Amino acid sequence: MAQKMTLQVNGRAHTITVDDPDMPLLYALRDDLGLNNPRFGCGLGQCGACTVHVDGAPVRSCSLPVSAVAKAKITTLNGLGDRKKPHPLQTAWIEEQVNQCGYCINGWLMEGAALLARNPKPTEPEVRAAFNDLICRCGTHNAAVRAVLRASKQA
Amino acid sequence: MSDHQPSRRAFLSASGALMIGLASPDAWAQAARPSPKSPNNPDLLADSLDAYLAIDKNGKVDVFYGAIDGGQGLETSIAQMVAEELDVPLSAIRMVMGDTRRTLNMGGASGAQGVSRRGTSLMKAAAQARQILVEEAARKWRVQPGELAVKDGVIFLRSNPSKRVAYGKIIGGKPFRENVRWNGQWGNPHDIATDAPLKSYKDYKLIGQSPRRIDLPKKVFGEQDFPGDVRLPGMLHARMVRPPVAGAVPVSVDEASIRHIKGARIVHIKDLLAVVAPKEWDAVRALRAVQVKWSQSDPAFPSHREVHAHIRKAKVTQRTIERENGKLEDGLAKAARVISGEYEYPTHSHASMGPGCAVADVRVDGATIYTSTQKPHYAADGVADLLNMPRDKVHVVWMFGTGSYGRNDQGDATADAAVLSKALGAPVRVQWMREESLGWDPKGTASVNFCKAGIDETGEVIAYELISRGFSRENVSTNEGRASATLAGQLLGAKLEPKNSFNIPFASYTFANNRVGWETIAPLMDRASPLRSTHLRDPYGPPILFGSECFMDEIAVAVAMDPVDFRLRYLTHPRDKDAVRIAAEKAGWTKRTSPRPDVDRTSDVVEGRGIAYRRHFDTFIALVAEVRVNRRSGVVEATRLVCAHDVGLIINPETLRHVIERQLVYGTGRTTVEELTWDRNMVTSLDWSSYPVLHMQHVPARIDVHLIERPEAAPSGAAEMALGLVPAAMGNAVFDATGVRLRKIPFTPDYVKSMLAI
């Protein structure tokens, strides 16, 4: 039944009580920890709105059981960077004025940051390929590509 | 409660003497004489300047924008407009958006009129505020107002700039108590007039500049709360339980089926069914576990594949001819040749990125609602209607949220939350699921366009007919201002109020013997239908322009004219013609007929170009699409889009470019992949596979936006007008590439292959 577990999120340890080990990580982050960055978009891993980094890799937190990340390092959008210490991609995102509504932003920034971490100078086709699984209903796709290329030039 | 009529006398008695008389009432305001008290908050008076802006001691300006920013940058653009007329820095503006306690009902988001209607109203209020403050300073300094100037919210004497006073010092925190002339209307038509002169566009300093968007840093750093992020003490998480078959209602619910889930409960009121729990995941588990006996229902829907055949044969409930000149039948009789074409447009879901989500806290003496619906004042009215509460007891707090491009599911989720909170006596957060959002949001509905033209021996078009037939665009209202317009209201038995609502985009093509109109048919299901129609972004653009602008190319082919030349010959408005000319020029359009003469029929991959034009309000747009068609795979891609866009005065060029680029991407998805599917019983597009949307690999990588500068013309709208051209421009380009005319949206590989094989 209920068990305690500790999540490492944005450099801090949080202990939560979990009734259902199959509960997706998204609900632990939002409901137990009160973190608003990852958002519910589909619950199916199809859109990316819930994306966080688990040990540096982007994952869809809506489809990952919380029990699978007990020892992992989790980073949300706010943990990626803030106004004092922005991630270069966040800076580029503002310079390119990428978003409209911003509901999808966790997926794009977390995927983009992961891409830059493994490939600091991606080509435009590589950026487009990295973003192909994400959904944005405002149509900000090209602006997101421009932002990654801008960040990569400044790195 | 303040019952006083605001008057300049009251304001000035607080600060000194009386200099300026009350604005003379005009016949416009006299005739209507409706109460200026906002139905959502009687302390707000529509004929009071104080309902539009307030200036605090530090010179910060609260702007009361009775509408919203759906993510397209209106917060910044409206702030620029107000700052311009008030002569304050942009950083002095604080936009107050959509809050029903603090703003008047200016219609919410509707028809991309944020700038053209609501922004220009607020500019008039700003100009009046500036005038009052300057006159007040002039009176104190015993000089003429003309001797003063304003910079950055500081009034100074031109001849001695060290003599200065800040706005905040004069008015800081006090009301103006000044009248504006209100036109007696709420919602979209709301407007005001004042006697203060507006600046000439030649003197603009902020308008026409591109300051960065105010809202973006909060979003980029994960600081922006949306309605789903509101957490209230004792709040319960709810999931609505929807029937597997449209029209079925819950007969009985097995309470034991969710008993194993901690704190989970069932709420069953008439035909409305939900599960709630203190923890969100437990509400999801309860939704999955709950056992419901549903009533028998057989909606017998014609499927999405059969819906156009249904539209063709269904009884017409209303026929309206919108524009007619000459006699169509005479023109057709005289014609040497008559050509005709039919074009089918599918049903689309709003398919918003975030499914409907709202938080309601309903108490005995009033309700507070947190929502991102695009029409918050109407949402308050609808909740008041649902809960039987006075309208001013419902406070809707509008928040940024998922992009709202039409009446998506946010308003229905808002109504759900209100009903559940009242029933449970606790704050309730309702989150719709993905399958619910696609399955049960109000839809942008299907239509068939019937086009006909008569051509005489000389190649002159002497008859033209366009009739668009389909479901009304308002099976439910375009706002949730009545219980009957919401799923919750319908499930609780509210009397339906459908309308026959349709429209044909205006165009300045002038043909002898012309008839343009529409026909509506009955909805497939009346109550709580997953296919109920309402406004989806550019509700009459893509569905009708796909037919009318593709057919223009068919006529051009019939008379062997270049499609650009053909349009320039029959369009009569100079701004229309400019848009067409400039789009063609920027695209490097070479004059010739379609299909291209050098089409290589042996090649798998062929390319073509097409153009489409429209006018919407006073926005004039032409779009050139270049496409690549893979004849083997059937994949159609837009490789380049070139848009010439005339919106009149441009407030923020960079934001305008972005808004156009992004809607062209969205429009490409509506053209090539999006289609709602359903069977006899229910919607079957229930996730992002079965309701496919555009992914990066098919996004047009080259989008060139050319803004036509007309600063002397009033600003029109831009948030949805260009997207309506994508289907026709791409359809015309596919014809140019292949010689095959596509007659149905979306251009899926299967459909394209089937057409190419004919």
C-alpha cells in the first residue's frame, strides 16, 4: 500500500507518500510537489507538454511511473534555468519571441536543451528531427528551430 | 456600491476648480440609454473613464481590457496603443485582462478584433485621460494647455521644461470621475467616444515599434500559472464521465466500483456524471474504474466519410443569399460555357494543446471561477445561469492558458467545475482528458461548396454562383453565456437555443450576374452532442475559401488566364489588388496558365505554385503557396508560403509577422492532415494519432511575410485571417503541379494518390 519515496527535483530532495506505484511522475510533480511547469496535455506521451529531464534525458512525465525514478535526478523547466541564471536556450527563446500560448513550452525547451547538450552545434535538419515528436497548436515550430540555432551559435 | 454618475465636477473639486464642462451628450448615447452598470459588477460604469484605466501615485497605469490575450501578443500590443495616446512608457502599463470584477464585457476574444475594436476604444480613453491631466496642469500653472507637452508620463512647460509634474502627482490613485460616451453595447460591439483628439499616426513613437512581448519571460522560465495551477484549500480534483455512445445518459452508477480509491466519490446530477477525489491521480483512477450503466442510444450518425453525402441530400433549414447582382439565371443562359465545381471541407476539433481545465469555488453568497476561456464575461453569465445566481455574484478570474482559437472546451470545463463545486460545497478543479477534449469539444463543422460560372464567347465571366451548404456554425452559441450553450447545462436539462448561423467571406470580385449565399441543415444530434458546432478559428475562412478561391483558378483555367491576372481583372478594391500583386511579386511569380506546361509526368516528385486572396474586415491578404507533391507516396508539402498582408495601421510589426507565420503553419495542418473522424455512435478521433496534427517534418520551412504599410488606415485584425487562404493556395498549387484538382480537405496521402490515379 502507501509507501514513502524520495524524489530529487531541481536539486532538492522531496519525500512523498505514494499509494499507487504506477502513478505517473507528472502527478507527483504537480499534485504532491506543487510544481507547475510540466503540464497535462494528453497523458499518452504523444505531445510533450509534460516533459522533464530525468538524468538529463527528456522524458514524458505523464507516462512514466513514479516508482521508476526513485533514484534519478529530475529537472523541470524552472530547474533548467531562471531569470538569474537562464539556460542559453531560454535566452534565445525570448530573443526569438518563440511562444504564443506557451502550453507546450516544456516539451520544446526540454527537448531543445537536451539536443544542445548532446550536440552543441546541430544543423537545421537535426533540430527539426529532434522536435518532430512534439506538438504545438500555435504553430511556433519554425521559431523554435531558429531559437535553437541561435543558442547553438552563442554557445 | 456607487450609484453616482461620474462627473468632471467631482474629480476637480477634489483637486481644485472646474475648468472643463461635461462633454455634451450626443444623440447616439441618448437614444439607447441602457444602464451603464456592468452586469458583472455594478460598480463598473461603462460611461466612466475610470472603467477603462487608472493611474497610481507612481504613474503606473492599470488598463482594464475587457477581453483576453489568447497567446498572440495582445497584452503587449494593447499596452503599446494605450501608452502611445497617454504618452507614458510601455513599462508603466499594467494590463488587467478579462477579470469580470475589474473589466467591462468587451467581447473577449472574437474575430481577431482585439486591436481593431477594443484597442482603439482604449486609445480613446487614454487620449481623454491625457487631455484631462494636461488641462489640470495648465489650470494650476495658469497657462494654456497648448503650452504644455508630455513625455514619459511627465507634463512640462514647453518654454521651460524644468517646470514639470508627473501624472501620478496629479491623479495618483484617485478616480477621474469623468464621462465617456458609451454606445450602449456590451460584448463585441462595445465602443466609446470622447472629445479628446487622437494623435496623428505621424506622431507615433511606440506604435509601429516592436517591443518584446510582456508575457514571454514568465512562460519561458516556468513562472506563468494557468487555471490548472490554481490550488485552493480543500480543493477536489474532478474528472467528467462521458458516455461511450453519444446521447447515452447514466442510468445507474456502481458506487462500489471506486470504493477502493481513497476519498473518491461520484457526483451524479440528472444526466451529468463525474468522479472526484482529493488527489488528482485518484480522480483519474476513479474515472478508469467507475462502472456505469448507460441508457441505450443510437445516434445513427452518418460517419465522417458519409457526412458530405448527408449534407448534399439533407433538408435545408435556412437559405440566405448574402450578395446578389444582376440575374444569375440570365447570365448562365447567355453563357457560351458553364463550368462548375464542388469542394468539401471536413469537421475539425479545436484540438487545443491543453484539454479543458478550470477551477471553481462556489459558495452560498457567490462564486469565484478561474478559467482561460476566451470569453470570461460570458462564462460568468453562463455560470450565473447554471447556478441560479445573480450575474454580479460570479467573479471570473481570467488567466493565461492553452491557446484559444475559437470556442474550445475551456468554457464547457468552466461550467462543469461550477456545477460540481456547488454540488460538493468545496472548490473543484476539473481537468478534461485528451480523449474528452477531442471527443467532446465544440466542433468546427463540415460543409460543401457549390460553385458555378458562366463564360461568354469572349472569355468574359458573365455569371457566378457560390452556395455553401453545411451545418450551422452555432448549434451552440459562440460563447458560454447561457446554461444551454454548455454541455453541463444540456445534461442538466436546459432548453436548447440553436441558431442558423453562417457567413460567406466578402470579396470584391465583380461579376455580372452574381449570387453568393449559404444553406444550413439540421444538426445530427441536438442535445449534448459531441458534434455540436460553434466557432472554430476563422469559422468561415478555410471551409468556404477552399471552394471559392480554388474555383477562381478553375475559371482562370477555363479562360486561359494566369491566376494572378485573372484576380486582378475582376477584383475592384485597390487594397485587394495590391495584396495580390505584392504577394505575386514577392514570390517571384511568373505569368502563365496552370497547370505548368513543363510538368514531368514521369517524375515521382513534382512542384507547383498557387495563389489565393481574401478580405476579412479591413484586412487584405494574398498567399502564394509553393508545393511539392510526391506522386508515389501522395504526400503534399508546402515548401514555401509567401504572404502579402495589409492590416492598415501596424501596432507591433514583429508580433504581427509572428502571428501570421504561426497561423500559416496551423493552417497548413488544417489543410493537409486534420480531420475529425466518427462512426455511427461517437467520435473516433480520440488522441493525437487518430486526430493527426502537423508535425515538424511537414511544417513549411520557408514562410515569407510581407507587411503592407498603410499607417493612415485604421488597424484591422490579423490573428486568423491568413490561415483561411492555405487550403485554396495549396489546392491551386497542387493543380499547377499535377493538373489534378483536389476537391476535398485534408490532402492526405491516400486521398491525393486516389485523385492522381484517376
